[in-house]
Amino acid sequence: MCTFSHQKFLVGNKPKKLIVFLHGYNSCIEDLLPYANILEKELNDVIIAIPMADLVCERNNLKKQWFGLNDIDPTRKRRNTETSIDEIIEIYNNTGDLISNVSKKINSFVSALQKEYKIKNKDTYIIGFSQGAMIAIYAGLSRRYKVGGIFSLAGIISGKDMLDKELSSRPNVYLFHGTSDVCVQYKTLNFTKKWLDNHKVYWEAFEYDGIDHRITNEEINEVVKIIKKEI
């Protein structure tokens, strides 16, 4: 069993739903707390868990990363607005082994929490921002049993060739992206939609004019609405 250092919020005496919230690259648990607090206030009978990546960020030793990108993209072409969509997709595709390995660890973490709180896969939701969103998608789609939903905040299908081989279930995927995002570039969103279509995965997309690479309260409130609807 894999475990991560993590923070939990328990709402109600006996939670019926599990939400795992994954931070991004060059980030940490504390960065997600304002948004976890919204989930905590708006949802009932839920356990919210925020794991901390176990790698020190290669660009900031005060923060964390799920996997490194310097070796894969040393000049950060993925963030250059002049880089073609195909080049960006291939850069992220080259993370296949890395994202597969960390997704297995996340799925072990999810399973341990499910066992501890006696929560089923259909009542489990994985949310992620940026690099965490990439892992949320990969972990959810490569997980043997279908979870209740995946929420990608400013993410992209990463490690697509590896995920082709490891695709195991098809939960609903909800994509949130700001139109001014040049970190995980907004122009790649259509690629993710097409990949999900080609693999018969249901998706919905929420696009936010003028929003750059960050989480907004509006997005989290939309996540709340979807989870309430899925119950």
C-alpha cells in the first residue's frame, strides 16, 4: 500500500463520498486549502483528502512536484505560445512512464481511504489542478473500477500512448480551463476532448474567458453542483 502525507477534512459522522484533491507542479497542500474549504462547506457526509507529492520541486525546493519535467522539456517549450499543439502534446506524451507510476501510487492511496471509510468507487471523485489534473485523468481512467467522476482543472491528457495501453474504466471527465492559460495551454483543450471522444469517454467542458493558470471559486462551485447531481 502506498501512502502520502496528506490532510483530511471530514464532514459528517459517517462519510458517504470521498474526494481526493491533487495539487499541481511547484505547489503543496496549503495552496488547495481555500478550495477544499468550499467543498467542505457545500457538501455533506464527505471525506476530502489532499495528498502531498513526495518529490521536492526541481524549480523550487520549498514546493513539491508529482514528477519532474526539466529532463523532458528543459527549455519549457510547452509554455511557449509559438510552440505548435502537436509539439506540446508530444512533450506531455513523453511523461508516460512517470505519470503511469505516480498514478498507480495515487490509486493505492485512493483504495486505502475507500477501505478505511467504507466508500465505494461510484462515490469517489478525483480532482486535480495542472499536473495534478493530468494525474487525476490518468489515475481515474487507468483505475480498474469506475469512479464517480474526474475533474481536471487546467489539465491535459498526458502520457497518451501509455494511457492507450492502461485504459481500464471510463468515468465521466469534467474539463475546466481558462482561455488565457499559457502554462498548460488552453489551445490544447480540443486535443483532450478528441482523445476522450476517440476512447468513448463522456466529457463536459467548462471554459472561462480571460482566466489564466489558476483555480477559481466559480470552478469549484461548478464541481460542487456536479457532485450533488451525481449523488
